[in-house]
Amino acid sequence: MLKTILIHPDPRLKKKCDAVADLSDELRTLAADMLETMYEAPGVGLAAPQIGVLSRLIVMDCVKEGTPEPTVMFNPEVLSSSDETNVYEEGCLSIPDQFAEVTRPKEVRVGWIDMDGNPQEKDFDGLWSTCVQHEIDHLNGKLFIDYLGPMKRQMITRKSLKLKRELAR
């Protein structure tokens, strides 16, 4: 079932999320709904707080062409990151049509719990690395615009507020 994606500014997007204590069928259904919502948007990642659920859950799929690789992560955390950085033009489904270059570690190792409750660890690079870091930031109440200077951040927030008002009409 498609979920409504919150638009910045929304106080729920700035809150730190609670760890998922126990995987329930309800949470698995939520993850499937999030994947459906992400693909429909379309986007490459979505975090639970973006649909108003303050739980540590993200979904992502950075495959642009070919066989999709939907990835669901409960309680994801960056275990290590490279000193080498990468600059990527990021956008966000909660900040539609706004993009900015963000510098992040080029490679990260992430640990999480999968849909079956099994612990996983994997190294990510390229778009996958940027995406997983972006989505984990959401779980900590941080948006990609928080990496920008104050003027650029304010400009994007004003545009987002204007869009929110137009959508409310």
C-alpha cells in the first residue's frame, strides 16, 4: 500500500528514531509498503520517518537499469567508513525537486537486521554508499540540507515550504 511521504519542514523529519526491538509481520508489511512507495515516487531510498513512522527502518534500491535489488534494513548502522570522500548530488523524496552536492565517505560498512531477523554486514560504495548514509541520517533526524551552508539551506527550505502550501490547496 502506498504511503504518504512527509514534506520538509515537518518536525517528525528532525526526530531521532527508536530501534526496532522485535520484527513483527506489521513491520515487514510496512517495509514492503515503503519499497512500493519508494519505487512509485520514484526514488532510490526511503526511511520510515519520511512516512511518519519513527522506527529505525530504511529501504533502498540503487539499481537504475536491470534487475532490481530491493534492500530492507532494520536498525542499520555505519560500522566503519573510508577516509576517502565522494561528492554526490543528492535529492530527497521529502524535499522534492531540490538537489545539492554533499560530501560523504566514499565507502562504508553497514550492519543491520534483515527481513528474516538475521544480522547482516556489507560494504557499500558509489551511489549505494551515498544512499545508505543519506537514509541512516534520516533515522537520526538529519537531512541532506543540514550539510549545506545556511543560505543554501534556507533557500531550499523556503522552496519546500512554498511547495507544501501549494500541495495543501
